[in-house]
Amino acid sequence: MDRPAARARWGGRPLSTLITRLLGRHAEGTDSTPRRSNPDAVVDCAVYLAGRREPGRPHYADAYARSRRTRRSFVWLGLHEPGAAVMAAVGRTFGLDELAVAQALAEGHRPTVQRHGEVTLLVLRTADYVEHAELTDTSEVIDTGDVMVFLGDRFAITVRHGAAGALTPVRAGLERRPDVLAQGPWAVAYAVCDRMVDRYLEVAGHLESDLERVEESVFARDRRADIQHIYQLKREVVEFKRAVLPLPAPLRAVREQRTGGPPPALHRWFADVDGRLTRAVDRVSSYDELLNSILQARLAQLAVDQNNDMRKIAAWAAIAATQTAVAGVYGMNFTHMPELAWRYGYPAALLVMAVAGFTLHRLFRRSGWL
């Protein structure tokens, strides 16, 4: 037996292999470097390779470093109301300039598309319908917020403000479409736009039901609609318009963007979103016009009601004036007045007053004043 060969093997395995494994286990057991965790503002973070999500939820810096080392991969980082420190750290990691970081921290932006160096910023408004039993002068009907999408060569960062417009369903839906997700970061922009426009159409449907109820109450016989309720609904529709109406221009700019824009495979998907957005814009604009008509109709009804009230008051005042005139004449108590010494003068005066009042009442009823 060859003893050197026997000494080089142990249990049928080369000693060098066993030593390497033992050293590796020892190194793993003595590694004191803690694994980094994402801040609380991070909703989700993942690396996507060729349209498929890589396992795990790494720290955004590690995910970005991994995506830069691998072809056809990018990282999608989702943030919800990040603080200044978190957003500054994210900006340093992904190379965002100071203006982009400042915009991500602010709320109430108008829908727009901007170019910051190699990064494209797409700003959209979110909208959700708030369920309510009945419309009051303080009812919140539309809840709006912001979502900003930063798009780079190997990353997509979504920053959301407000409770409306959660993007978890967007990520889940896009992960079920690897052919679209394989198009890179712009697939995230398409999915977010698609979700926002779908929500606009859903909110518009709920608003239509509210408008029908308000319209019925305005033109009902009892006219239960209060003008304050109509005005509150109009304010909510105006807030919804601010989210929907400015979006077509940025969306067209995205489709026409030549450098750093969406890949050709996504153009038809953005065109589909643009078509549905046009429907949403038309519906919201028509709702605003309908509310203006309802408001004007209610104001006209109030004017007519006030005119009717004034006519009734004037009619009763005329009836009372005849009684006052007769009583005033015979209440002067002059010595020489006709019928002062007549036995039936007082009943005759009351009869004249009653006949005059009855005649005027019939005349006013016939003319529609009473």
C-alpha cells in the first residue's frame, strides 16, 4: 500500500478538501459582520434578473451593487414616506442629485416628467374613493397622495406619500408578467401608470353614483339636497381633477422620449394606458360640468322658493292691510262719523272686513300667490 497516498486522503476524501471546508465553516462561525437591514420606510426591495425576482429581500445598497454586476438585472426599491436621512442615503447610493432628493421628500407635486442627468423622474398623483354612508358638508370623498418613480439604467425607485395608491399589488401583478418585467426599470413605470389610471376609472365610477344621488335629491319633490353638500362634493371633484387632468401631457412626453425612454416593446402598453387615461379625463371633466349644472339648478330653486315665500308674505300682508284699514278708520272716534250711532254698525264693519279678506284670499289663491 502506498502510504503517502493514504496520508493524503481521509475517509475517501482528499485532505485538502476537508481542510478547506473546515476553514470555511470556521470563518463563517467567526464572522462578526452583522447583516444590514432596510429602514422602516422601505416597503420592499428586490433584484430582478431577466424578468424573475431573485430570492431574498436584501439591503438596497447590496441589491444595487448586485444588479450592476449582472447583465439584464435591475433593483426595484419601494419607499413610503421616507425621512430626510433615509432619502439622502438612498440618493447617495443610487446617484440621485440634491434636487431629486428634495422633490422626493415633498408632497403635493403636479404630475410631470423630468430628466435629472441619467435619471428620469415621473411624478403621478394617487387617488382613492372614501366610502361614506351619506354626503355631508364635511364628507371626504377623494383621498389623494403622490407617487414618484425614479428610473435609472439599473434601478427603479418608487416613493409614495399618503395612504392612497399602495404599490404592493402593482409589484405582485408585475411579477406575474415576466415578459413585461424583463424590459427593465421602465416596466415598473408602466405598471405604476397602469395602476393609477385603473384607480382613476374606479374612483370615477363611485363618483358617478354619488352624482346620481345628488341629482335625484335636487330634483325630488321634497328637495332634500343642501347646497353645502353639493359644494363639498364639487370641492372633492376639483381635487380629483388636479390628479387626473395634468397627467396626459407627461405621459405623452414619456412615449415621445428618445433618449433614456421606455424600450420599444413597452410603447404599445403605454399607448393603452394613455387611451384609458383619456377616458378618465373625459369622465372627470363631464362630472365637473354636471356638478356646475346641479349647483346652478339648486341655486335657481332657492331663488324660486324665496320668491314664492315673498309672494305669500305679500299676499297675507295685503289681506291684513284691509282689516287694518277698516279698523283704523273706525278707531279714530270722531264725533261726526257715519254710522257711529247705528245699532248694527259694529257687526257691519266686521262683515266688511271678513268679505274683503275672503275676496283677497280667493284672488291670491287663483293667481298662485297662496
